[in-house]
Amino acid sequence: MVRRKQFDEQLEDLHRDLVAMGTLVEEAIHKSLKSVIEKDIALAERVIADDARINDLELKIEKGCFSTIALQQPLGSDLRRIGTMLKVSTDIERMGDHAVTIAKAAIRLQREIYVKPLVDIPKLGELVKKMVREALTAYISGDVEEARRIAKGDDEVDHLYRLIITDAIEIMSSNEKLANQGSQFLFI
């Protein structure tokens, strides 16, 4: 019985770290897009610096999962839960890396005068932030159906992303002096 209690505590620690990591990534996405929209270089630099915390949590979760598997030898639903944590932490970490890429684009765009108002980027940011929050909530509550609904709901994200890409290409095609601006929007 002691081993099971210890095992449950390990799973709870991993769960807590994963939620903390997800919250950090949600903030990083919001801040990186805000840094592009508002040309806030200090905010962009903070996103880049804070990525180390996200990476550290991913490594901690990964080591914790493998240690738990090795020492506790879980089966069935427990093993699936640990596998899910590994997969989710990898995906969340990659989202953090995307936030860094966006923050770096914000830094490269700091001296650019935007050709047109940024409309789709803020929409995309709000939508992605909402989806991350909903996905975290679904994970916390163990709501598999909600997680599936969120995964299927990325059509709107894809649509907005295509609009941003189309705008970026049009910007680059319209004037070669705008090539940097257009190419940076491709990173978002």
C-alpha cells in the first residue's frame, strides 16, 4: 500500500509540473504575440529568457516519467497516463519554442513600420490562447471528449494562419523593400 501511495504522489507531482508548464507556455504565446503587435522588445526578450523554465520543466517531467516507469513498473491506465504526460510535455515544449520564434521575429521587426494594421495576428493569438487554456482544463479534468473536440477545432487556427501567410506573401510581392517584414510574419 505504501508503494501505491508513493506512486500516486509521483503522478500528482508530474501532473502539477505539467499544468505549470502549460500555464507558462500559455503566457509565452500571449506575450510573444503581444510583443509583435505592440513592438515591445523587452517583452519579447522576456519570452526568450523564460523559455529556459519551460525547457527545465519538460526535462523534469521526462525524467520523472521514466523514473516512475522504471521504479514502479506501472500497467494499464497508469502507464497510459504516464505516456500521455510524456507526449503532452513534448508538445507543450514545442509550443514554447514557437513562442520564442515569434518573439525573435518581434525583435527583428522592431524598426519596421507595419504596412497595414495587424488584424489576423491578434485574432490568432486569442484563439490559440483559448485553445491552450481549454486543453489544459480538459487535461486537468480528464475530459477526453473535450480534448478531442479541441483537437478537431484547429480549423479556424489553420484558416487564420493561411490568411497571415497570404498577407505576408502579398507584402513581399508588392515591394521588395518590405521583404523583411513579410518574411518575419511567416514565422508567426
